Amino acid sequence: MKRFASLILLLVLFVAGCAPASTPAPEPVTLNVFAAASLTDAFTEIGNNFQTANPNVTVTFNFAGSQALRTQIEEGAPADVFASASGKEMEALVTGSFVAPESSQVFLNNKLVVILPANNPAGIDSIEDLANAGIKIVFAAEEVPVGRYSREALDKMSGMYGSDFKDKVLANVVSNEDNVKQVVAKVQLGEADAGIVYTSDAIAAPELVTIEIPTDINVVAKYPIAPLVESANAELAHAFIAYVLSDEGQAILQK
Amino acid sequence: MLGLFLLPLFAVFVRSINSEFFNYAFSKQALDALKLSLATSTITTVCAILLGTPLAYVLANWKLKYKSWLELLIDLPIVLPPSVAGLALLIAFGRRGLFGSYLNLIGISLPFTTVAVIMAQMFVAAPLYIRSARVGFTGIDKQLEEAANVEGANRWQMFREVMLPLTGKTLLSGAILTWTRALGEFGATILFAGNLEGVTQTMPMAIYLGFERNLGVALALSVMLVIVSVSLLALTRRLEKPDHD
């Protein structure tokens, strides 16, 4: 114990020695960020940059489907920041007084895109081909924001390709995955012939073939971010959000 | 320690009790998941008995080279994380898998099918039966077998008249263990079989997704699963009690 204490003391002295003499070394803190699975790549980079700028801070991420994160927060999981893939989950937390009203801000617009395995085994060349009988499509479950948006986009597509388009596509769905990264994985492995994910996920998996969805039949997901009322590090949470909204943060998100 | 075991179960029951319980428990999604779970786990158990009994018999009675290694490999899925099992199944039997790509050539694609659910359950649950059966068969007094041999019993008669009566209970409790494990299988299934209502969405899967959509359905399903599991375990315990007659 004594040895441990002296070790800590040494460490503290060392850190203090490194810091400019005028400011005392800040206490190490951990910032818990709950973020939608589709943000995994961008937020990991943002977190690293934020840690570099604030050496006393450790940013811990919990990436999962937004709805799962929402339930975890409602059940008392300690979060400082919540970044959701849909306004719906954020509104629910505002209703439950976990997030202060009007404290959330939209930080990202993410569109949908069709992804195919690199060798495109089902020979899909257009969005219309998604209705071809016998192909295997993987969606995110309807409970997940991207799954809900995918179905909204199908509604719009039905207006363009015929009223039975949505039913035909849904008949091709072989699995409703519980988050967007699982959709990417199943298409990457070639188990599915096609999937619908966010543009950001497609960019993170460059080996996949993508088919753009025209704006008039696409759905734009607006991602809100907010500090949690219960956060023990409110100031830091605000700083993190400010960084996400800053030009630098936005540049990472646009990549 | 007991608190750790009992409080969560207690909480699930308490939280699930509300006026909506029966609506949730008898919703189409819940019933579909229940039906699929019961059907697949039953098929898994039957397959485990049909294929596992001869295997266990051979392991218990024949002198094989590398037998202990074989036994170890068969036991492995019991302790393997289900996510590893799911990934392994996908890499082996997926459309582009090591063996699945050949199946694909003849038009068989396993992932996302009910067969995949059963395969995942077999992989993680059948070893429990094989293990019990092996231990049961090994425990039979060799003199009894010799006596039966002297009496001129053939192999089938020996199995039916000597082995089965002596090991019946062990086999049955092994089968029930396999059944409960198959009923609760989640990790390997979600990776290998995916999630589609009525096709691959078993109860644990519906509970997991319910956690994200509707806690009520998840809780109702959890309660049902706990009740089924408790009943089956209670049955096993009764079987494991020594006879006094």
C-alpha cells in the first residue's frame, strides 16, 4: 500500500512537473459518451483529438443502436453526452427529463445509401433491382433509426417504382439486424446481396459497392447531440459537444 | 451471492407485472418467437439424442486413438463464447464460408434460415447431452455387459435391455439440459442466423430487440422463459435424485 501510494505521489509530482508551473495539474476525469453505432469511426477520431487537447480527460465511448442507448440511459447508465441517430430517441429522453429541453443540437445530416458486396453476386445495378425476386437483403430492424429511415425511403421509392415496390423489397429481407454495423458486416461477408446503411458507414467500408439514392427518394437523418442532466462533468460535456460542432469536428464527420 | 442470483429475477417479475402483461405476452411477435423457440429447441434436442447417443456410446466403449482429444473437442462448445461459435459457423457454413461456398454451388444457403438457428443450437447445446450420455455409459459395470454377452445378447439387445434401463435417467437429464440451453441460445444465433420474425427470431432474440423497442414485451418474454427454464430444471433435479425402490 505504502509503495503504491508513493508511486502515485511520484506520478503526481511528475505530471505536475511537466505542467506549466502556474496551473496545478487538473484531476483526471472520464467522459462517458453514448453514441449511435453509425458514429463509431468519426467519434473515435474526435475522441482521440479531444483527449490530445485535454490530456487529463479520458473519453469512453458506448457505441450501440440509438434506441438501446436510450434504454440504457433511462435505466440509469452513467452517461455525460448522448449523440443519437434520430430525434425520436432524444425527444424521449427530454420527455423523461434526462436531457434538458432545447439543449440538444443537430450536428450531422446523414443520408442513406445502398451497399453491395464487392463482387455484387446478385447483379444489382439500380435501386429498382432491390425488388428482384430471390435476392437477399439485410436491413436494420425497424426499432433502429436507420431501419426506420430505410422503410421511409422505401415508401418514397414506391411512389417512383410502383406501389408494390416496398412489399417486394421487404419480401427479400432475410434479417433485421440490431444495429447498422451488423448490416455492413453481413454485406461485407457476402452473406447478404444488399443492404441500406448511412453514407458514413459506406465511406468507412470502402471495399463495398454503393448505389446512391436520389435526394427525392432518400431520407436524411438528423443527428442530435446533448449533455445529460445527470452528468457529473457538465462543463466537459459541453466542451466535447462544442468540439463536435466546431469546424474541426465537422471536418472529421464529413470524411 | 444469493442476492446477485435472486434479485435480478425478482426485479424482472416485479417490473413485468402490469395491466399490459398479457397483451405483451400474447402479442404476435411474442407468440411467433415462442413457437419458433420451442420448435427449434425440440428439433435440436431430438437430433442431439439421435446422433449423440451412438457417438457417446462409441466414446464410452471403444478404444480409439486420440479419444481424449476428441472428447475435449466435443466438450469445447460448452465453454466457448457463443459469439465465437456464431462467427465460426458463419465462416464455415456462410455463403462464402469454407464449406458453405460448396453448398452454395448446389443451391443451399444456410445463413438466415431456420436450419441455421437449429445448427447454432446444436453446436452449443448438443455437447451437454453427449457429455452426460458418455458419463452414463462409462459408469455401467463391465461385468453386467459380459454377463449379457454370455447370455447371447446381440448389440441392440444389449443396448436396449442393459444400457438404456441403467442410463435412462442420465440420458434424460442430459437431454433436458440440452433443451434448456438451446432454448436460451442467443449469441451464435444472432450472428449466424440473423433476426427475422417467424423465421429466425427466437425468444432471446425478441427479448434483445424488445430491450431496444418495447421493454414490456422483453420483460413478458423474459418471465415466460424463466418459468419454462425453472420447470425444466426442476424436472432434471427430480430425475437426478437416487431411487429408493
